[in-house]
Amino acid sequence: MTIDQLNNLSSEEARAEFLRCCGSVRWATQMLDRRPFTGTPDLFAAAEDIWYSLSSFDWMEAFSHHPKIGDLDSLRAKFAGAKEWAAGEQAGVQGAPDEILKEIAEGNQQYEKKFGFIFIVSAAGKNATGMLDLLKERLSNDVATELKIAAGEQNKITRLRLQKLIQP
């Protein structure tokens, strides 16, 4: 889809496309309000400006729309709308040794228990071991620090998804 096509979608269609990129309803609604976009730089700037103006509640809503890293069953069942994007983003865990996947699953449980949301990482280009190392490292953060890091990772994911959505 092009920027012009995105600008010309009905509000309902555009909202659905925005929600594929980021699961925050407020983010998607504010993106609708910013249309028409003059080009991809304008789209990306709006996406980031809106994202960082939202509350932690909105951020957590967006986080809840991601499968846990390495949870391929969850990816298939719960996230069909962005399944192909999320699968590509998590390609680094496919084929990883069971031992690494088990450590990631255990780390995800610890992380969610400590922070109250799932581990969010822009996984594109990362392998399972690299994601496990990041998970372990980030477990040492306090909640406020980790929320900011997770929000930054979500922003990266949203930008990648917007890039996939908009093709010249």
C-alpha cells in the first residue's frame, strides 16, 4: 500500500491497519486524526510522536498484542492479524535448541512476574541466544527503567511494521 492509499482508506480500514502495526487503540485513533500524511517521513514522525505522548496504560495495551518471544503456539493462535509480521520478527528463535527455548520461556515468566508485562524486544535480526541474553540483562532493571526500554522496543517494532505496510 502507498501513503496515498493509506490516506484514502475509510477510517475503519485505516484503524485496522494501524492496529496491525501497534495494538494501542489510542495510538491508532490518534494516527487516524493525523491523516493525511505527506509521505513516509511524516507517517513515521507522527507514529513516534504519538507513541511517546501516550500513557503507560496505552503502552501496556500495545505490549499485550505481542506473542511472547519464542511462544510460537501463541503466535499462531492469538495473533493471526499480524501473524506473518510477528513470525518474521521472531524468525531468530525458529530452529533454536530446546534448551535455549526453555530458558527463554522461564525468563519470560520471571520477567512478566517482575514487571507486569511481557518481554518486548525488537527481535528482527536477533537470534535466540541474543534475545535470551537481552532478557537476562533486562531482568536486572527496575520497573520504571524497563517500561521505558520496552516502550522504545515497541516503537522500533511499530516502525518496522509501518515500513512493511507502506510500499512505494
